Amino acid sequence: MIREAMQFLTGLKEEAMEPKVVEIAGKTYCNKNLQRYDEEPTAKEITASTLTAMIDYIYNLSDELRANMIIHVQDPQTVRLYSGLNKERKREYLFRSDAIVPCFRYGNYYGQEEFLIEMQANFEVTPDLETILKVAGNVEAKTTANYGDDGVTQKTTIKQGIASKADVLVPNPVTLTPYRTFLEVEQPSSEFVFRIKDNGGAPVFMLVEAEGGLWRAEAMQNIKEYLTMELKDISNEKTKITIIA
């Protein structure tokens, strides 16, 4: 009886291990989880940090593209290349470019030295940037808090030469051009609120975005226009590329 029971249990185990093949609506599935094994294979996405890399891929490996391809500008830092629908009504993701952009902390106060470094490293040179650098670089400690601040206009004291000083209005709002998208395209400018306050006798500085993120739409349009120009010769009878943003 024990021997028969063991043989019975062994048979159940072998039966459970056998693959189960089921056909549903003309599609073949395998295993208890009904996992498809005749599904069309797709490639693994390549990643890069520039738009140039994606353009090089499209031109030099065009034989890997399908008849219809889509470039999706998802946001100012992300662009993806994927195919049109295949017979399974799925898309194949071939390439993704993620821009490497500086991480400036908008809405946070910086100490004087760090602020000057961050401004010069992460923003294009413009007249307003030069004005901010002049004010921030020459502001007198323990003076900003001594002046009235109505929430819009501030006044501070800056050094002029070795011995002279002058009271100046803090510029507001200011138009600046940070590096916020792919370097191949024009960086969008936008307005910021520039603030100064006293922090234990030392001045600290802050920039706050003042236009609700409208620059994002401009940056995405710049990316689309750049790709359209660079890929104008790729669309042909074999491959059609649609760019959406």
C-alpha cells in the first residue's frame, strides 16, 4: 500500500511538472500561468544622454527600424524612440535619451560663495545674470535685513571699490537661461524671483521660478524642431518617423 501510494504521488508530481499548452482565440499559451511562448520577440532599449546619439543610431542602424517609427519627446530631459504597433498591437522600444542637466535647487537659499559658483556653472551668460552676480558678489553682510521689504522690492548695500558703498534695488523679476534640457538645442529663458535675506549676519540668496513651468513646452518644441531638421532625410519608402511632443 505504501509503495502504491508513493508511485501515485510520484505520478502526480510528474504530471504537475509537464508543460500545459492551451490555445485561446488562436493564440498559444504555455504553463499554468498561461504564459505565451509564441510571442514576437522585441529588442532591449539602448540608453544614451544626448540627442546626437539617437540620431546616429537612426542613420547608421536604419535596418533595425520598422516601417513606422515614433520619436516621443516625453519631457525636456527624456526622448524615446519606439516602433508603431506590431501584429500583437505592442510597441518595440529601441532607444532612449536622458539629458544630463545640473541640479540647481530653486526655492532654496544658498550661501554667497556657493550661489555665485552655481550661477556661473548652471546658467548661460545674460545681462540679468551679470547683474545678479554683481549684486550677490558685492553685497554687504548685515545690511539686507536693515531695509524695508514689501515682498516684491528689496534694497541692499553693495561695495563699490575699496571704500565706497551704494544702496541698490535688488533686481526683480529677472530673466535667466538655465541649462535645463539637451545641450544640442536652444535653452529656453524664463523669469525668476531673486531674493536675499540675512542669515546670522551673512547674506543668503534664492531663485524661485516665476512662470509656472512654461519653459517646459518651449524646450520640448525646441527638441522636436531640432530632431525634425536633423532627420529630414531619413523618412523614405522603407521607414517613416513621426515626432511628437
